[in-house]
Amino acid sequence: MRRLPILVATALLAAASSAQAWNDRGHMMVAAVAWNSLEPPVRARATQLIKLNPHYRTFLITGTHKPERDKVAFVRAATWPDFIKDLAKKPDEAGPGDYIDNGNDPTGLSEANQNIGYEDLHLHKYWHFKDMPFSKDTTATKDPKEPNAETRIRLHRDTIASKDKNAVDDDLKSYDLVWLLHLVGDVHQPLHGTQRFSAEHDKGDAGGNLVHVCEDPCEHTKTNLHSFWDGAAGANASVFSAIRAAERLDDADPDDVDVTEPQKWIDESFELAKTFAYAKPIDQGSEPFQLTRQYKRKAREIAEQRIALAGARLAKLLNDFLKD
């Protein structure tokens, strides 16, 4: 990849929830960036753990050359926490996805907080985001619930690093690894770090899911703000296309990569959402808000920068914590 400093928050913008963050292409790009920076022993350990995933065979692509097989499996494993949502109608494979609203249990033993490996059939959709609230019109806000993406990244990170084989087996480490591949990407999508409260959405807008937008012509391309940002880096879901796209990204600045605190990653997304994602043409006129060419171009630029940064930070996390 080329080297270009990643601009975050106000520096980037001066130049300019409840759904999945990034589409499959975005998550695979994050994982592809990370794979390229993994130390060889960490690649080997990650491969060993991913093979324990119950859907490992679905990660493989027929005809993939053997040297690329492990990379392809790693990249596709990053989509698994969204993939299991599609199994929700198969109770033997996936459980309910509603928020289990006992997540504030101080013992950490609630179903929302549990970390038991692949025998856990809950979808845990609420693990994918941390909705830092804001309002531009003095509407009352609500703090984000726990558990959330930040609390889970910390837990899964520490679990894969555990040396206590009596308490943490490889099945659990495999489960936590694939969640980490996904969640580190999630929190770098700006609308997975916030939700806006307003007179129109006094209970929150679910990270932009309740904000309707469209592209020209409006009558044919209506969507919501969150979904637009999920796909801001493109829609081609081919793993090989995602890998090639990741190779074309500019490298993240090392100083940004060295920021290892998950809440700071979320704070960056929060600022990007407030100062760009919710900026013009959002709230100009009535819904659906028509996205301009300039808005879409800047959204893609931000998405690609955030994906490159997420991948580099994911690689650093795994190099630091996933050691045999």
C-alpha cells in the first residue's frame, strides 16, 4: 500500500447502531489490510483458530491456490458475525438477536455479557456498535447501553491473549478472534460510534438507520444514512475484489496506528459522524435527503481511510495479543 497519513476528526473534516457496519466488502478489506501486516507466527495461529469455526468450509473458495487459502479464509471470517444473522430462522444454528436487556449485570454473567464460544447461539447484534449520543436541538439524549462494541473488543482481546488453558480453550479463542476481526472494523465506521437525538427522533435515530436518504434519481435509490455509509467503500462482495481494493489503499500513519484504546477509535468515529455524516445535505429540506456528488465522494474517501486504519490497528492488536 502507499503511505499517506490518516486524517481523523476535525483535521480530516476541515478538508471537507443497529445494522452491520461496513458491508461484506468493507469488512473483508479491513481483514485483508490486517493480514498483510501480521507476523508469520500470528498468521499461523490465526489460521489454526479460524479452522475451528463451525462455518469454516464456507470461508473457502473453490479453486483458490493453496498459498492464498489461509488468507482468503481469514478475510472471509471477518464477515461471520454478520453471516450468522442470516441463519436466524434456523434455531439449531442461531438464536434470537434482540437486546438481552440485562447487560448491566455487575457480575458479568448475564447472557448479554457471556463469552462461552460457539455454543452461544445469540446473535448479539448490540455488540456491533457503541452509540455515543448527541443532539443539535437540545433533545434529551441517552447513554449507550452495555455490553457494546467497546466492552466486547476489550474482552475478546484479553481472551485471545490468555495463557490459562484451563479457563480459555481454543474453541473460545476462535470465537473471540472472529468477533475481533469484525468489531475492530465496526467501530471505525462513523455511524457505529453515534446516534443522533432530535425532535424527529427523540428516542434516537439508531445510528442513522432512521434517516432516509436517496441518490439521483430519488425515486429509484432510496435507502438510509447508515446503509449508505456501510457501502461507502463499494459494493462488490467478491473476496478477491476486496483483497485487491485493500492493496490499493493508502497506508495508515504509524502514529494513528499506535492509538490502541478502543474508546478512542469510537471517539474518532463519533466526531466524523457529527461533523460530516450528519452535515449538508442531511437536514436540508424534508426526507429523503438527496446526497450530492461531493458528499458521496468525501464519504468514500473517509471510508477508505477508516478501513485502512482499522486494518492496521487490527494487525497491531493481533500481533500484540495473539501469540502462542
